[in-house]
Amino acid sequence: MKRKVVILHNKVLTNNPDEVDVIYQRDLVKNACQNLNYEVSCLTVGENLKKDIDDVKKENPAIVFNLVESTWGKGELIYFAPAILNSFKIPYTGVPLDALFITTNKVLAKKIMRFNNLPTADFFSINELNQLDPLKTYIAKPIWEEASVGITEDFIFKISEKHKIEQIHKLHASHYFIEEFIDGREINVSLLASQNGVEVLPPAEILFSEYFKGKHKIVGYAAKWDENSEEYKQTNRFFGTLENNTVLKKRIIEICESCWKAFNLKGYARVDFRVDINDNIFILEINGNPCIADDSGFVAALKYAGYRVEDMVKRILEDLN
């Protein structure tokens, strides 16, 4: 008898590419699960969470493949659906509830990094502008949003830039924080559950073209999602760029393995880094349940490592909460 998987994702409320992307993830996972001989049904969570989770319970799944990225259109409520699944003891994929909440809140995640001696840039509340170093550059970032939502060059500033400071002052301290801006290389590393705990997939580097000369190198919303923008066209992913620096590569892999343990990660995750001119490493953020659409960085790393999508889905399904 086939085991049943319910693929659960949030209802798509807009045509924004960062929202529509979950449909591509659903279709990829559905196809892989069917190829792995699972019985599959797809359900959504929307306005009525209780009814939606009751619908999941009626399916009596062996596993819920959790692709929920928001609740009621709010990314900061991403943990609502797995919290309810958790309360009903329904097995689900991806990072567990505690890890999802912590990694989604970037400030809380950075505090846990510091507690575990994991390298991350200095950070401040919006109300702590008086503590900033006038010689350094900073960026105001959303505390909760994922997928580069709210990441913009307009919020990169020095304390001397009065017009920008006026805008930063207007940001709400419960939704934004300030981080030291690390000018350097950007490295994305995908992590996949394995029999030995975690496998660190080949690191990918985002290379910025000459377009960014004189500009801050940043993968903002446009660079990630707007295919017609210059930011998107001029930021490209490459593998193998760390092969000539084995010390740096080894250290990044070690940090990823430490993140997996410190944050109690499961299934799959991604760690984003900045590396400065002196090869100092800084964790930008840890992404639990990152995008696994066919054109995602995670799947690119998977295929570069020689794995199939079915291998990824199988390993995620085997590392349950």
C-alpha cells in the first residue's frame, strides 16, 4: 500500500513572483513524490486555518510536506501551520517549529549565533542609531521577511547621510533592525539531511558584474525576482569559486555544520554568507525550508553535486519532525 503525502502550501494571494514561486515548488515536490511511489494530494492554508488543518487530518497522511511560506499573506506568520501540525502530532518535513521561528526572526537568530560563537555582523535596534560607528556602513533590514523582501540599496547608509537617516528613523523597530554592511563576496550554501546528520552541498557564489561598480553589491528583491531588472541580469550564480582557497571553503563548511546543530535544523536549509577582503566570514542569515523550485539555488547546488530532485525529496521525507 502506498504511503500518503499531503503537500501543504499557502494560498497565493498576489501575482508577485516571490509568492507564485510556491506553486512551482509544489509541482516539483508532487512529481518527485509520485516518482518515489507515494500517494500525493495537495492542500492549501488560507483564511480559515482550523478548517484547512482539519482537511489535512481527514486525509490521514503519513507525512505532510510543508511548503507553507506565509499565513494570511504575512511571512512573519510562517510558523503558524507547522505549529498546528505539531500540536496534532502530524509528521511534517523541514525545520522543526522552534528552528523555524528562530531563523525567521533575523535578530533572534543573530543572538543565537553569537551565543554559539558563530560569526555574524554587528546589529542594532532602529532605536540605537546613536551607537553606530560614523566610519562604517550599515543596512536596515526587515526582521521577519524572507526572499529578499524589503532588501534595498536605499536602506544602505552611513550615519552622516542625513536624508537616509530620516527615512531609517521612520521604520518601526518591531519590523526592522540595523546590521553592519559587509562589503565583500556573497556565498550561498545549501544543506541537506543525510544519514550522518547533514550534507553540505557545493557552495555557490553570487558574482556581481561591472554594473555594480560604484554601487553597493547586494542581492535585493529586484536582483532575486525581477527578471527584467539590471540587478537580476547582473548578478549570477557560480559554483567552484572557492576551490582555489581550500582554507576558506573548509571553514565555511564547518560553520554550516555548526549552524545545523546549533539551530536544530532538519530536512533542508540554506546559509548565506558575506566574506570580506580579509576572508573574514559573516553569516547573513539562516534560511529554514528555503525555496526548492527547479530554478532555485538549492536545486542548482543539488544538481551540481550530482543528485536528482527525487534524491532530495526522499532525504527530506526521511528526516521528519
